[in-house]
Amino acid sequence: MDRAGLQQLLETAFPNAEIEVRSEDGVHFAARIVDSGFAGQGRVSRHQAVYAALGARIGGEIHALSLQTLTPEEGGANA
């Protein structure tokens, strides 16, 4: 899995979101997802939605993933 591949998976799962993915080494990733669909959800629920979208890739192709999941109001975006 590379940064672009992870970006594409997240964009498919969260089509209206603003998504930024970073990786230093191709197995450790950081993702910032700003999506209006996160409104009314706590941090755990938001992260569970991301993990569900990525499925078995977590812990396999994606060794580690740091998440920042925000609503547009929290992230200052227009997602």
C-alpha cells in the first residue's frame, strides 16, 4: 500500500470529504479526514468508520494509521 492507494480508498469511502494522507515509509500513515458525515459522532465512532472502510488492510498493508477525523466546522473546510 502506498500513500496514493490509501488516499484513493479513503476518497471512495468518504466521497465528499477533504482528505490528506501522509507517509514517511509506506507502512506508517497519517490521515486527516474532514467530512460533514462525522457530525454528531464521537472520535471513536469516526475512527471505527475509517477502519471499517479499510477492513483487513489495517494491521496488514497498513501497519499503523494515525487519524484526525473532523467535521467541516472543526477543520475549517468546506467538505
